[in-house]
Amino acid sequence: MCGIAGWVNWSRDLSHEETTVRPMGESLAARGPDAAGVWLSEHCAFAHRRLIVVDPVGGAQPMTRRFGDRTFCLVYNGELYNTDSLRRDLIERGYAFHSYSDTEVVLVAYAAYGPAAVERFNGIFAFAIWDQQEQTLFLARDRLGVKPLFYSPVDGGWLFGSEIKAILAHPQASHQVDAEGLAEILAVGPARTPGHGIFRHIHELRAGHTARISKSGCALHPYWKLTSYEHTEDEETTARTVHDLMVDTVERQLVSDVPVATFLSGGLDSSVVSAIAARYFQREGKSPLHTFSIEFANMDQFFQANEFQKSLDGPWARKVADFLSTVHHSEIFDTPDLAKYLLLTLPARDLPGMADIDTSLFLFCERIKQKFTVALSGESADEVFGGYPWFHRPESLQAKTFPWALRTADRMSILHPDTIAKTRPYEYVQSRYADALAEVPRLPGESAEEARIREISYLSITRFLPTLLDRKDRMSMGTGLEVRVPFCDHRLVEYVFNIPWHQKTAGNQVKGILRKAMKGYLPDDALERKKSPYPSTPHPDYVDLVRTSFQDRMSQPDSPLRPLLNMEAISDWVQASYQKSEHRPWFGQIMAIPQMFHYLMEVDDWLRTYRVELV
């Protein structure tokens, strides 16, 4: 993968602005540690950082090609998994190629098909193309939003970048955050409303969208969205289709000029991906697949099963690895690792994130990167197949808010009355929830139960999944590791979204249709294992660490966060953290009180280090 950034301006000459645009690219150096490039023209300047995965020589960027009297320049972050078929089609249309990189295929496809080219792509991507003749900038992002892309208007032009930091590296960028942006951080975070860049004049290009930017402004276009249709196939046919889609998707994503590994937690999703990959490696006569799992020291001593986490991953990961005959690596971390790198991930994510879950994932990716450049992960299977508790628990199904964030009132209680008056957090969350529900593609004649499941599925794919994809992209690319996510293949997502609930839960099992589809690929007990989320440390030392660190921060008179909080309510939360109580996450499945302290410390650090101007 890579990092991209750029600046277009029709009122000034940018051909001598390397000293302005290069730092935008350098801010993304972790995303592309292998090469850097800058391209300058009169009204457009691009910067690129490259992580070499395919065609080391032919895939260099920025990439410029001339077609007749038209010149295009491309900066691209991503991978196309149908590169070969697209190249064949373009050659048949008379186009020539100088490399075997997917980068050139993207550029030539745009020259051939224009903006509609994105509809032919199967992959994960974010890219920008400058049309020298028309003096226009074209931006595009993949259907599920696996790869990030932000843009911002500035005086006389526009900025864009893979990450917010690339935009903020430009001297004209604004660091202002208004009431809406603050509400995103304090009431919605670590999730984020699609399209929202938090900073006042920074926007996210939404998943499945393109943008055409010209002198007259920015025109957004949605080229893909989930649609609803009646599913007419029986359960056996549905399972076969899911099987075929899964195998095709994983095998497409194993193509690389560098070795590929997989994440393997021992849960269903990563085990399925690893099983398909292991079979492919064996069939192709490749060396055994390498698999990686993460564990925390003393998990068996401190772990307590609850309705969100049923069992430890470690033994299951080893069991599956033995069954698949992979070379397995169990990466073990301890609380001192988290203590040392408590706020490590903020510069990678640009915004407050998922606390220790981010930190451990960053360190995990760092370990994998020591041996591999590309890995496959099981991300998004729970959103697509309905694996989360909120698909099955009455209180979540009946909730009038996002089902992964049922404790909005608790979150509001720790805010200062002035902060509440400014951000109106409860009303803000309700408004965003109503906006999301209004987007749901309805299916006439559906029962109330099926209609609600469709809502939860849509919310999970378009509102919760982006948080996890953002985490996976930032933590992996922050270490120079490319992580691919087969369950985000749009063909699979479109198909499974419309499978009726009684088939998705075939055999009265959570994600039953996936289990049925992959029968024989895993040991039966591993195939039927109950869901367990990405691990968070249960060690009491972590609780003590974040509680003490948070209290120390709040005692500092220059803390920018302290005036935003209700310190009396905070004291109640601190006292509650000393008590053993029922696990009640305030976000997702495992972010409870300790993670709230960690998150708030990240907010405090973000306000400081990103020079946030609250307006």
C-alpha cells in the first residue's frame, strides 16, 4: 500500500512548490517506507510514498501517461485483485502497457472508461488523477472504504491526502474544530460519521464515492451502495455460493511479489481465511503458510468469560494452525508493553481511537512486519454475516440508537454542562442515527424482524465497520504492513446482505451459513466455536495504569481536556473502576471503564499535539 497527497490551485503556479507538497507526502512515510516521489505542474502538485508489493520498477509513482492529446497523472494507494482481466480487456481495446503493476492498470482504465472505471475495479483503493487538458482532479475510494482518503478546500484550490495529517502539513490547512467535530469526538468516537473529517474544513471521501474537483467546485458521486432484493436460493445453494465467493476472494488476494501471511486468532473468520490460504499454498506447491496470533501474558490467570468474550484465543489458534500445518507465530505482549506505548497510536490514527486495542494491534503488526509485508485478516465477517451480540440481544435490537453504543447517557454524564450545551451530544447522536436509518434500502413485504435485522446489518456495515477498517489500516500501515480484508469483497457483501436471517443463522448458529459453507476446512469444534472479539488485556495492572495516568493528566492545570469534563462525575467513574462489576462496554464489545480513561487521555493528547483550535 501507499500514502498519497496533493494540492490543486487554479490561481497560482505550483510548479515550484516542491517544498510545500513534499512535506505532505513525508507525513505519510510510514505508509510507504520504500520509495518517495513528487510531481509538479502549473496547477497541480502530487506527493507519493510507496510500499512495494507488486512490480518494484514499473509501479513507481506519481505515474504519468499521455493518450493522444491528453495527459493524466496518478497517485494511487491500494491493490486491484482483478488486474489481469482488466489488463486483457484494455489490450483488446488497443491500449499498451509498460509494466505489470496494478497502478498502470488503474491509470489506463481511467483513460479508457473515465470515472466509470471504478465500477470495474475489484479491490481496495484510494487514488487521485489529474487531467492536464481539463484541469480537473478526480478522487475515488473503494466500495467499503478499506483505504482512507480526505480532502479540504483552501484558498484558490483543494488539498487531499490518505490521512488527515497530510492535509494539516500544508500551511493553509485549518486546525479548527467546531461544536460538530467535538460532538463526533466526545459522543460518537471512536466511531466517526461517514464523510466527517472532524476538523472544520476537512472532509472524508465516503466509501463507494468519487469526487470531481474543478474551478467551479467539488461534485460528489456515489458509484456503489448496498441494495436490497429478494433472495430466492435455498439454503444448500446459498452455502455453495458463499463457499465459492469466499474461496475466489481469498485466492485473488494472495497475489503478491512478496511473501503473504495471515492473522489467525482461532476464531471462525481468521480461521476460514487461513484455511483457504493454506489450501491454496499447498495446491500451488508454495512453502507452508505462516500464521500469526496475539496473546497477552497471564491471560489464563486473569481472564473471566462474559457474554462478549467466551474463551481465550491462544489454544484455539494453535489448534487450527496444527490442523492446517501452518508455521505459526504466537506474539505475546505484557502490560509493560502497553504502558511503554500507551499513546503510541495517536500519530498513526490522527484521532482518538480504540485504546489498548489499537496499541496491541500496532505492536502486533510491527512484529509481523519484521518477517512479512502483506497479511490477510478476517475483518468484517461479523458485520456481513451478523456475528455481533447486537444482532441477537433484545436490548440491542430494540434500542433507538447505535446498538454498539448503548451507554450514551453514561458518556454524557462525564461532560461539563457547558460542553453539553455547546455540542448537544444526545441530540447529535440521535440525528446521526436517524440519518443512517434513512439510508437503509428497504425490502417491501419484509417482516418486522427481518426489517430490523436489515437495519442492524446496514448500520454495522456502514457505521461500525469503518471504525474497524480505519483501525486496521492505520495500525498496519503505521508499521509498513499491508493488510488485506477478504470479507470486504463487495460481491460477497452484496450477496450476504440479502440472505434472509433464518439462512444466515443456519442450524440455529451465529453465522451459521458461513460455518455450513466452510464445512471440512476446519476441525468441527473450531468451526462451531463461539465468537470472541479481538483480545483486550484483562490484567488489573492495565486498569491501574490508565486510571493513574488519567488522574495525573487531569491534575495538570494546562490540560485542554479538563475544562470539557464534569470532574465530579469523573471521580465517580474512577471509584467505580476499583470495583469488580458486570462487563458493560460503552463502545463495541470490550471498551469498558479502563478504555474510557485511555480514550480520554488520547483526546487530551490530540488536543495538544494536533494544535486543535476549538471554535
